[in-house]
Amino acid sequence: MTLVKIGAIASGSGSNFEAIIKATEEGILKNKAKVVVLICNKPGALCMKRAKNFNIPYYLIESDKHKGTREEFDKKLVKILKEYSCDLIVLVGYMRLVSQYFLDQFKGNVMNIHPALLPSFKGMHAQRDAVEYGVKVSGCTVHFVDHHSDHGPIIIQKCVPAYDTDTEDTLGARNLKGSIKFFQKQLNYIAMAD
């Protein structure tokens, strides 16, 4: 079985990023997949500290300082991901859309985990929007990425209960706890299918 080389792109804390690393080092993905690089677009983001703690190379490419097009920005990402021969790209809390150029470079091997049951509550504030709407069930979606925001073929979804007393933070914490193990299982499936 070929080892799946995972490239991760993140903007924030990197909790799902760390869960993926742990799954490849000691969990269900051990000897099946390896996180080979992290790219972050936000200075000071905790995900880079997590990468450093696990001795994973990481790069900061600040999107706020980029003056060109989205495709020009994505070319910088692609260059690094190709240098590490990444087979699978995972967007783990990456708060930007990727361009069609980016997607074309990886031929359908770009996955995202979104903290809502798509197609409902797309965007950066999915949990806040779900709480404000008053949902009774929330969850997360693992999907392949296309050129639309939080869109693309759904791989699988996981439900978690939502309560009248929930805030964005409490729903988010419950969703995150369920999504980490859930995402690991989906990566395991992909690694086994390779």
C-alpha cells in the first residue's frame, strides 16, 4: 500500500489538523498516510505551533499582504504542496476559497470539513447561524471541494444534537469533538482505497 502524503492548509487553531497528525502517527492512519506539510495564511495562528510540536514543516503565506489575484496566491500554495508531492489536500479551518487553478492541480483530491450539515449554513459562521436559526440537529460535513463556497460532493455527514441553551461556542465545541474522530475515519477510508 502506498503512503498517502497529506498537505494541510489552515487559518486558525488547527485542532482538526492535530487530530489528523495523531491519526497518522499513532491511530487508524498509521502506516497509511502522513502529514508532510502545513501552509497557514494567518500570522500567529496556533496551527503553526502544532506543526512545530510534531516536527512537520510549515509555511506562512499571508493572504492579507497578497496584492495579486486569488490564482496568483494559490500558485504559491501549489508550489509548496507539489514540492512535498502531496496526494491529498485537506482544508482544516482554511478561511479562504481556493481557485479553479488550485483545484485543477489536484484533480479532485481536495477535502474540507465544514462545521454544519451542508447545504445548510455555509460560510465562516456556520455554528452561529445554526444557533440563531434554532436548529435541533447540527453536525459536520466532509466533502470534496469545488469552486463554490462550502460546496462539492458530500462524502459523509455526522449529526450532533443542538440545544435551546446552546451558544456558538458550546455548539462549536460539541461539533468539533465529533468531527475530529469523524474526519479521521474518512481519511482512513481514502488511505485504504489508494
